Amino acid sequence: MRTGSELNKATRPFAAEDRAKSWRLLVTTLAVLLGSLVGVALAPYWWVQLPLAVFAGLVQIRLFIFFHDYLHGAILHRSKVGGVIMSLTGFYMLSVRSVWRETHNYHHKNNAKLVGSAIGSYPVLTIGMWRSISAKQKKFYRFIRHPLTIFTGYFTIFLLGMALSPFKRDPSKHWGGPVAIASHFGMFVAFGLWLGWLTSFFLIILPLFVALGLGSYLFFAQHNFPDIQLRDRRQWDYTFAALRSSSYFEMNPIMHWFTGNIGYHHVHHLNHRIPFYRLPEAMAAIPELQDPGRTTWSLKDIVRNLRLAVWDPEKGRMLTYAELGSRGVAVALRRAPWPCAVLLRRALAPCSCAVLLRRAPWPCAAGRPLLACC
């Protein structure tokens, strides 16, 4: 079985973009999105507008994947027109380029590290870390992994975490966040005055609420699933993190279309320069990619993923909060003596889940917040 550079080399042929196909798929996606939004604007009844708005939100997830792949250099690389469209897409979807590039690139370089992966991702504690933090810190940890926090990602992760918080930290670099918010609510007010407030809600707010809420859960489930395997920083390996710490999200063809094949997440993490439309091709052609940890959109799998709490190195799996309680885990230390030097040196943009507090209450040996960027 190939691993490391040998396996990565096997994926390189699939990283070749078909530029004509990229444009064709982008234009088609924009046309479908525009058509659905026009339908919302023209529909005479709210019960017609509602499903059209939800449909538009699903299409927006697909549009976001174009933005995501463009910033990875997988599609439309060095295209000036493509760059303008993708910049506008970032503003439209409350995810400006400066913030996404910073947090997401960090996530790819530190995927599934037990200490150091929370920037641009949901934090995962080991059972030892859990035991060593205070009751307040445990509440905060549960809050940022709570289903309501995840599914209201429109507010928690994007409005606050991707737009406002980075601007507060570095206004000169992340000025785009407030501009995105102003544009978003400016469109809501403009269409409200023109077409009515309910129509404007279905046109501007609800589609993005659906897209960013489902997108936030997608990201959670891609790195929080029952079969996940994790290693500490000393044993961490990029290929292992891609294949064993990133899931394959099984969906029907329609949902794969809406989500831009991002469910092939283990393949994407192995080589982020593979265009989204070639991910299934790569998985089918490379045997080492065909046995990943899997999850689905079934209610059972969603509940199983959301119940996961902390990593138990001895058992080699994630524990639920119920299992933590059965083991009688309690607060043992006032401060968590974790190795935080790397995070304190790399205080990048806020982690995409710890977004509601200015500073996450994770004390480290240095006496400063672990997630110093929040």
C-alpha cells in the first residue's frame, strides 16, 4: 500500500484542471442560482417562496465550493475574471478571501492534530485534556460543538467568526468582513423596500442561512465521525490525517451536486489541488482511497456525529459525553498544561467554531488563552 509522497504522487494526474469544464460548471451553477432567486422574487405566495429559497441555499453551497477550490488553486488559477467572480462570491457568502485563505490553509497544514488544529476547525480534546480543564471551560467546549452553534453557522461561524472577529483583530488586513456584512444587510434592506420584507427575507437571509448552516455541519462531520483516527503531534502524519481523520460523506448524486463533491473529503485533504469535479474519479482510480471512514445524511449518522465529545487515546476512538459521565470525569486542574507555544506564535484568524467570545477561556502554561486568536 502506497503512503506519503508516493500516494500523493499518484493523485497528481487528477489535479489537472479542465478550464472549459470549470467555466461551464460555474456558469451553470450561477444560472441555476439566479433562476431560483428570480423565482423567489416573483412567486406570489410564501409557501412557494420557501422551498425555492431552500433550493437556492443548497445551490449556494455548490457556489461556495467554487470559491473554496479557487483559493486552493485547483480551478481558474490566474484567471482575472475568475478572481473577480470569486472575490464577489466571498463577499456574498460572508467569507472574504483574506480570512478564508488564512484559516483554511492553516487547517489543511494542521488537520487533526490534537493540539494546534482548532484554528479554522472545530476543536477536539483528548480525555486527559478534558479532565484538566475547569467546569467553565467544559461548558465553552460543549457550546462550540453544540448542534445549535453548528447549524446556526450563519450567525456564529460566518457573521461573527469569519467577518467581525478577524476585523477586530486586524482591521487593515481583514477590512472585507464589515464590507461583506454591510453588503449583505444592505441588499436585505434594498429588496425589502422594493419587494417587501418577507420576500427579501426569502431572497437574501434564508438561502444563506441554509447554505452556511448545512455547510458548517458538513465541515464538522468531515472531521468528527465515529471511525475517525487521531494521533498526537509527535506521531502526526499528513497522509494519515487525510485518509483516517477525514471522512467520506456518502450521498446520492443530487446531494453530491449541491455540495460540490466536498463529501470526498479524504481525497481533497490528500491533494487539495484536485478540482472538485475530479474527486470521484481520483477515488475510483486509486485503491488506497477506497476504504475511508464514512458518514451519511441519515438522522442516525447525524446524531452519532454530534454526540461525539473527546478523543480517548487508550480506546482509540471518540467518546460521547454520556461515556465521559459514566467514567466519572471531573475537573482536576485549574490550568491545562498543554504545549501552546505553536498556537501562540501562530495566532491567526479565529477558529471557525470559537467565535462568540473575544477570547476562548483555555489557559495554557504561559497563562494566556490557548486560542489566542479568538
